[in-house]
Amino acid sequence: MSDTIHQQVAGLLPAMIQRRRDFHKHAESGWTEFRTASLVARRMQDLGYTLTMGKDAVSKEDMMGAPGEEALKAYQARALSQGADREMLARMDGGLTGFLAELTFAAPGPRFALRCDMDALEGQETDDPAHRPNREGFRSINDGAMHACGHDGHMAIALAAAEVLAGMKDELKGSIRFIFQPAEEGVRGAAPMVAAGCCRDVDLIAGLHIGFQAEKKGDLVCGTRGFLATTKWDVHITGKSAHAGAAPQEGRNALLAACTATLNLHAIPRHGGGATRITVGKMSGGQGRNAIPPNAFMALETRGVTSELDEYMTTEAGRIIKAAAEMWGCGFTITVMGGTKSGESSPEMVGTVAEIARTIPAYTNIMEMKDFGASEDYSHMMTVVQRNGGLGTYIQAGTNRTAGHHNDHFDFDEEDLAPAAELLVRLVREYLKQ
């Protein structure tokens, strides 16, 4: 059976590369993955999977950082013009681009979930002629969106794994659920899908990322710990404009309130319980040099090695923003734009991944566990499954990259898609074989 799986996946590599390049060329950022999701959904349905879409897959009330309705309609229209599946597209109104695809096998058994992220980053891909997507004609044609983190590859891997598993329907037990998640960047998509029930009755869950700490071809990280819990805020401070020369006393300086908040946010005491982070990544405000600034904006994030530590940071941050606004006589609003929990892979599942990886010749440097040191939306799903008594892990599959993740020159070795798909198929088979 193992040789058969290897041959089947290897035979799908050309299709994986073609799909990856198609997704790359039509990159769509968080909550706008209309074309991407519609084509993936169509393929999964054609393979025999049952789809759960729309409000049954994504809780509209829990969506964070989504574009406005008019912008979403424009993105939906663009997707249609670029070849989206019309029937599937109609089921994604309002940015509900996440969906589930499930296949029930021949005998009763556990439910295994595989998470696959679909979104591109908000950024412009390089026009450097030496960049392979430019040379070979699959550079992103959508301004302001680029697959610079490998999610295009993740979808190609998931579709190949789904096809092989569909052909094993009579040999397996239980069911396989693919969770196709939008808006991973900015950690915005997992919570609305969890709220809608994507992890309900899931016994086992796995996520996979190409690259990152698996820095080169042959590397494999079987499990991950040290996911940082994080919260993303947009803060709007409202003051009062006034003539800066004739009547400055009549104004309420929102920009100074934002500056006061920024300085003091970065002075929040560290915590004895573990590492924490805070960053004000963007600040803007005011209207002109001769007017007291009546408005200011801050984009910030907190992080902690545990969800409790992130909550400590957000509590302190909220207190400081309130005090800074009151100090300058201003009002403020805080909008949550994203967030996810901390987490750690289940050791038992990590060991199983390592055993399977040793049977795949492509993986020559197998590492059982690595500290992540960053945030990943998947950790929210994994934590929910584990709290319900299940097992989960996050795998990092090695590849040679042309640049680091989130860089406008990012690209990877497409030959590494096949062993990653093979690993997922074998992992599911190990837990669901009769």
C-alpha cells in the first residue's frame, strides 16, 4: 500500500504544480478568496466530498477584519471574471469563503480533520525578471495580493491528498474532513469557523506548512509548540480640531493621545509567567500643519506564549489607551481585527508523524518538535480539538525557498509538494485504517 500511495501522489505532481501556479497567479487576500475557494470546492465535490458552505461553515458574527460589503461584491465580481465557479461563488456572499469538505469511509471510526489555509498576503509581488513567476508567467495579476507564504502550495497538497484518500474509501474507517480556511494572515479566519462548528466531533486534526522552520529540502518538523496567542486591534482616537495658532486651547489633540498611548503601551511590564509582545505597527492622524489633530489611528497587536499572557497584555493595553485618551480629552474605539490561541502539538501524534516520515525517502532531516515563536491561526483549531479529548499536530515540511516568507521574492521548490501530500495521506491512513 505504501508504494501505491507514493506512486499515486508522484503521478499527481504535474497537476499539483499546475494548480499551485493557477492559485498563485490569481492571489486573493483574506475574506476575498472567492475564485480560489470556488474552484477548490468544485474539485472537492467532484471527488465525492460533501460540502458545508456559507453561514454553516463561517460565523458571520465572528468575522474579523473583513472588507466592507461593497468591496466584497467587487472582489466577487473580479473572481467571476477570472474564472470562478459560478455556482460555488453564489454560496460565498458576504465573504463567507471558508468551507468544509467531508468524506465518510466504509466503516465507523474517528473523524480526522486536515486544515488548509487559502489566503494570500496583502502585498505586491516583485517585477524582477529573474523571479520565476515572472519568467514563467504565473506572477500575481491581482494588485496588492501575493502568495508569499506558500498557501498556494498548501491547497495543491490538500487537493492531491483528497484525491488519493477518495480512492481509498473502501479501505478506511471513520471520516476525513478538510477545513479550507480563509484569512489565516492576520489570524482572522479560524475563530469564525470554529464558532460555526468546524471542529465539532473531530477526534484528530493536522495542519501543514511548507518551509518556515523546515528551512530546506529534506527537513521535516513533525510537531510544533510555542505558538504565541495574539490579538490584533484597530484603535481610533477622536479629538477636536482647532486653529493651531489662534485657539489651540479649544482643540483636543488626538495625535498626541495616540503618541502617549504608544509610548506607554511599549512600557507595559513583562510578565513572570512567560514571554509577551506588543507592537504598534502603524500610527497616523491629523489633517494639516496648522490645525490641532482631531483624529488618530493605531494598528497594534499583542502576543503571549499562553492565551492567559495575551489576555494580560490586552487588559493592560486597554487600560493605557483609555487613560491616554482621557488625558488629552479624547474619545476612542477599539475594534478587534484578529486573534488566536496558543497551543502545542500532541506528543503521541508527533511520534506517529515521525515514524511515517522515516518511510519517505524525501525526508532526510526529521525533527520531532520545534518552538514556533510566532502565531498561526491553526493553533486555535488544534487547541479546541485537544480540549475536547482529541489529538492534533502542526507539521512543517521542508523546501528550498528563494526568499523568506512574506517577502515579495518568495518562491519555493515545487518538487517538494509531493512528499508533503504523501505524508498527509499516510498519516490519515495510519489513524483510519481498518
